[in-house]
Amino acid sequence: QLVESGGGLVQPGGSLRLSCAASGLPFTHYWMSWVRQTPGKGLEWVANIKHDGSEEYYVDSVKGRFNISRDNAKNSLYLHMNGLRVDDTAVYYCARRGLTTSGAFDLWGQGTMVTVSS
Amino acid sequence: QSALTQPPSVSGAPGQRVTIPCTGSNSNIGAGYHVQWYQHVPGTAPKLLIYVNTNRPSGVPDRFSGSKSGTSASLAISGLQAEDEADYYCQSFDRSLSEVFGGGTKLTVL
């Protein structure tokens, strides 16, 4: 199970840290990701992190502003968001990259809403 | 503008078969990257339906099937049920080193 938290209302230019708590799964074995859904639009991949945290990848629109990290001792995934813009407003999901599904997003959380507005 | 193109909506009556196409390019699907399909009921967690083009995770009914050819893929749902009403997304990888999703297709069961 994956449970996100940390969403809320923030002004443009502000910062926010999202968390994702994993339970019932060997968290340290898996690559993890953040995916977002903007209002009225579809899903957009945001970032990936390797199982040991040694590699990170980002969509171009968040490079230099967002940072994905994890604490395997706490079975937790994070997304540090800085320089937030209005178009970052979205529901943010954490998702597991499956081992037996060739890296498909095979487990998702319920999402946490981030609203960027003045 | 999504890298993968899907129709905004499809519909079908209970018991019928519907297909949802996903059109990519030579930098993603046509480059040989796998296609996945997800079902999303708004307000809930998205669910993996198909991985590596044609494979179903355990627990997904065999009414759902995937295919891939060239730069396109498709999801077929047979024996349509009311509970299938949801948004459906295709997903792949792009040579720009980015995961890509389709824009999503809303399925309405008439």
C-alpha cells in the first residue's frame, strides 16, 4: 500500500514536500516514481528514483525545481518541490515500478492534491 | 500535447466490445518500447491493466487485452460491464528519456 501526504495550497514561487509511505512491500527492491494529473487533463510522469537512490530522472518541466528522494529505512518516498508554478497544480501520485512487470507502474497511491495559487 | 494520442472518449453498450487506440511515433512505441495500459476511476488509485504490450497482471479479467503494431497500440475490452466505466491511459517510454502517457480516453457504458 502507498499513502501520499503533504499536499496543500501554496503561492507561486513557494515550496512543498510530498511524502509517500509504503507498507506491506519490500520497498528497498523497487524503483519508485511520482506521476501527476493536472485538472481536467491526463497523467504526466514527473520523476523516477532507483531502488538505492543512486539515480534520478525528471520530466523537463520540473528539472532544477523538483527533487525526488527516498529513505529506505523509513519505507518512504519524497518529492521536494521548489519554485512552484500555477501549472504545477495537480494531484500527485506515488507509484511503484514493478519487478515482474518490466517496470510498469504496478501499484499506485490515492494521490495528494497540490494547488499553486495566489 | 501528449506524445501518445488517444481519442477523448469511446462508448459501448453492456456486453459489447470496444477498442481504444494509442498512436505514438518512431521515438516511442515505434522504437520498440513497451506499452502499458491503466484504468483510472477519478478519486481512486490508477490500476495497471496491461504491461509489456499484451500481458495482464494477476487479477485483471481476460476481458481486457492489449496489442501493439508499428507505432500504435490498442486496448480491447470485451463483454463490457458497467464497472468498466473509467478513464484509460496508455503509457510508454520515449527516446527523449521520458516516460510518456496518452491523453486518456473516457469510456462510457451506455
